[in-house]
Amino acid sequence: MNIPKEAVLNADNIPLSKGIQISFATEKNSSTNLSGLDFVANMGVGWNLGNTLDSKGNDETVWGNPKASQELINAISAKGFKTLRVPATWQYHIGNAPEYTIEKEWLDRVEEVVNYGLSKDMYVILNIHHDEEWLIPTYTAVDKSKDQLGKVWTQIAERFKDYNNKLIFETLNETRLKGSAEEWNGGSAEGRDCINQFHKTSVNAIRETGSENADRYIMISSYAASSSQAAIDGLVLPSSSNLIVSIHSYFPYELCLGSGQTEWGSDADKQALDAEFDKLQQKFISKGIPVVMGEWGTTNHNNTEARIIHASYYANGCLKRGICPIWWDNGNTTEFGIINRQSLEWEFPEIANAVVNAHK
């Protein structure tokens, strides 16, 4: 850095005939020094590697997607996505009680995929995803579930404890009591209490492994990751620093998950979506609690223009409130997929651009 003599305060009146050359080194500030809201703001916009490591089987290709590759994540990063969410299902790779040992080969593969994102300087979220068969939020099952959950998270956390803060853990996904009347409507008081206990067990297990995990950011979901009032009101964050609330909101349902709506973009549509975001802002962000929209998106009903308008408004709505939006991509371009995972060509580049341009 060259500093001209006119810019130097010469306190001792020593004559200077030329500029002064200063040599110095800089050190990047650790993101752990950021507030949670700043940390999430730096995450930009994200993309989910859905229906891959989270597939329900012992093979990541069982739901029809090819094995995840560095080339795929390179394409995601090059498009402008700054965050990669890596959903992972563990139950097909866990041994019996009391140890519940995770297969080394599976941990190795999960670590390999996590490194695909970190090598591109992305934020990477790793979770426990479709493990509904052993994570049961009832008082009769909660203690056994917590015992296994703590041991599983201890093993995951030990493997990654020296990774930097770009790696984020997410304790659960959409954990809920399957088949219950309140499955997707915020759960019962019992169910919500059990979910809160699961989070506390997970956070304690992660923190106790030490190293970078002592203050790593951890995402905590509401019951079923729902944005319903009952679910978010019932969420009790564990006693810990550096926690982020994780919500999934496919809003409006008939456009995003159903089939009863193919157009979107009226003033009424936008006002309803704003109300969905404002609910989260009032409940969490206004109190300094950061939020990540871990899943959202629209299914393909041959209505690309409406999907583009929705994606742009959704991503912008999240970002202006400080929420990181992470598009759910299940690899199926007739549903949520926006990139062809075989050819690595963008099937819906306008949707991807609408999301990343919101961040730019």
C-alpha cells in the first residue's frame, strides 16, 4: 500500500521527500465474531441437495438422482448460490443400541459431499433428515429417541469438530408425529415439548465435543419445521449461543406443493406472502433471533412465468427481512428440480436467476 506524504500526519516535523511504503499482513475476521443476524445475511441465498444423501435407503441414488459430484456443486456455486444444504438420512447406516455406531463409510461419504461445498467457499448445512422411524415425539418414546439422538450427534460432531464456521449443523428436519391429526398443523403440546427436548439433547451433544463446535452455528426447527403459529409459538430454543431458527414454508400451498393454483403475482398474493414473512420477523428477527428458510420452492405445472415471479418476490421478501432462503431441489425437473443433475445444464435458469439476483 503506497501512502502519499500529504496523507501522513508528521508529528515530529521530520521532512519527508517521498511517499512512505508500509508492508503489513491482514487476517480474516472469524465469522464467529458476527452477530447471528449478520451471519445469516452473509449466507446469501441457498440450494438444497435434495433426494440424495437423504434418500430412504442405503444408497444415495435410490430416489433416482445420480451420486452428488463436485461438478454439480461447482455449477450451483457458479450460478451465485452461497449456501448449500446437505440433507442426510442416517438410520440406514446406524448400528444397534447401545452405541448406535454410524458406518465409517457413510460418514466418509457425507464428509466428502460437505467438502464439495466448502471447497467453493460456500456455507454448508448438514442435518438429520428422514429419520422419522426412530425420532418419535411422544412421551412414551422420547427418552429412547433422545439417547440415540445424542449418540448420533456426538459422532457427527466429532467427525466435523475442527471444521470452520462455514459448516452449520441443523439438529432435525421436519420431525413430527407421523399420522397424527396435527402432523402438519403445529403438533400437540406433547409433540412440541418432545421436539424441544430433542433440540436440547442435540445442542448439548454438539457443544460437548468442543473445538469449533463450542460456538458453531446450529439451526433449530419448529415442530415439523412449520411456520404455523402453534409451531413457532411452541418452539423453545435451548440455552446456547449461536442458534438459528429453521423454518420451511411452501407458501402458498396450492402453488408450491398442491395443484390447485398455477398463477401467482396479484396484489393479494403478495400481501399474503408478506404476512407469512412478517410473522417470522415479529416472532424472531425483531428479537435478534436469526431465521433461515431451509426449504421453499414451487412445483412445475408448466407455469414457468408464474414460478419466476413467485421466486423473485419470495427471495427478495426473505432477504429484506434478513432471512436466508434455500430453494428445495429434489432433482426432478417435473417437480422442484431447476438443474439437470446428469448434464449439469440449468433447466429453469430464469428461476435460478430470480433467486440469486435477489441477493445481488
